[in-house]
Amino acid sequence: MTSTSLVVRALAEHEARELFTSLHDPASALLGPPLTGRPYATAATGGVYRPEWTWVALRGGVVVARAAFFGAPGDTEPVVLDWFDFTDRAAAVELLRRLPWRVGYELMLPPDWRRQSGVRAAAEARVEAAEAAGYTFVVERLRYTWTPECGLPERPGRLEFRPVPDGGEGEEAVLDVLRRVHSATLDAHARLAIAGGGVERAAREELEYFRWCSSPRSWWRLAYTPEGAPVGLHVPVLIPAGPCVGFVGVLPGQRGHGYAYDLLAECTHQLAAEGAESIVAATDVTNAPMAAHFARAGYPVEQHRVCLR
């Protein structure tokens, strides 16, 4: 093996942090997990990453590309690639091609990333390398973080919110709402699911996400008009990052009244009542109506995320 041969492999616990952080790329501090203030650390040392889900490419024993996957503590496989840096583009492409999991890649960026030349160049280089390895662009998303300093949004008081019934009846009621919401959706990920398996697939993937979250089903709420007509669904959840607006959806026949704001406001109040000191949320940059509701509810944009699959 020559000094220029490329070695691609997962890391072991005893070497993970030292090797992963040995990559010398100043741009890597401008985007990705460093934006959240989260250093690379394995679960065994108090972090969120697993060495077996952390891969590097080495030339002559030097790390020239790295990739770290994220998953919840109970997951048997990673759910997303969220850390990807390199100093050697060819090695980075080969690293991604050899990874054993085909999950989405989410690139975290500051809100003004297009106006920062260094950040933009680094972001575009990562997206281009990922696309060369077989990834495709899905959407850019706005990531919000609400805190008590933002103030609780005003509740319009136009809707009634009811817990989801127990058992199969309640699950079917949620699925029915999800099917109807996704029959006319602006959400890019839902549209991908629909393209691959119809509205039923999109609805069931959404339900599986609710189940994946560590929050109880008793938090889910169906929304109705005072006359009893169904309006939609909001689902506050707990994800590894903390409390989250998991879902806000209005039935097609009830749109045009701004009800998504009502659901978002109620979801925020519910999570705050559960003790949330911060609440994360997200929507596609192309979903202008939902972005306007987040702005009205006092949710500041914390990040942009470029999503690839």
C-alpha cells in the first residue's frame, strides 16, 4: 500500500475523537454541527455520536474526509448524516460511496449563508461532493428556535383541541387527517413519499415519525371548529434536541382561514406548559404561508438546512 492509497473505515471508541477532530479544514467551523455549539463526542463520553457510525477517509494515515451519522439512543441504524467535511474532494466522494447506509444528508447553515462567501463556498463544495456520490437535492428548510424570551403567541380561540382517542380508533383518526393533509401539501419530503408510494405512504411515514419521538401519544391534538367540523392536527414532540413542533397540518377544505397559526400557537402553549425552555421547529423555505405563521408566532430563524437524499 502506497502513501497515497485511500483507506475508508469506521472509527473505534479509543480513537474516535482524536482522529475525527484531526481534519484541518477551517471552513468546517462555519457550518454543520459546530453551528449548534455541539462538539464531536461519542455517547460513551457524553456526546451524541457513535464510533461505528463515524467514518473517515485517510491518505497516508492522515484524515482527509470525515462523516458522522446521527440517531436516537434506541435506534439500530442512523437516521441522518449531519457531519461531512473534507480537504480532498475525491476522497470525500469515495467516502460517501462506501458508507453502508443510504440515509438523508442535512447540511446545517447560518441564515445568511449565501451572503458569507466562505460559508457559501464551503456549503456548495459539500453539496457538489454529495451529489457526485449519488445524493440528490430535496429542499432547503428554515430551522427555528423559540424561547420564553420570544413570548407566547396569542391564541385566537377559534378552535377546539381534543386529545387523540386511545387504541386503533385514535390511530385511524390521525391517519385519516394525515392522508387528507398530504393529498395537497407543500412539504417537499411528503411529496417525495407520495411520488414513491402515494399519499398512504406519506401518511404512514409521518405517523412513524411521531412514534419515533420520545414524547407520549397523549400530547397529540385534533382540532375542530366550535361546530365540530374537523380542521387538522398538531403534534408536539420530544426529539433528541428537545421539545419540537413535530407537525402542524390543516385539512384542504379548511385552508384559507389561517388555522395553521392557531395550531402552531396551541402547540407552543402546550409545550411551554410541559416546561419547555426552548422549542425547535422547521418548514421548507418554499412554504411561504407556514413561514409567515412562524414569524407571527415569534419564532426566530436559527438556521437553514439543505436536505439531500
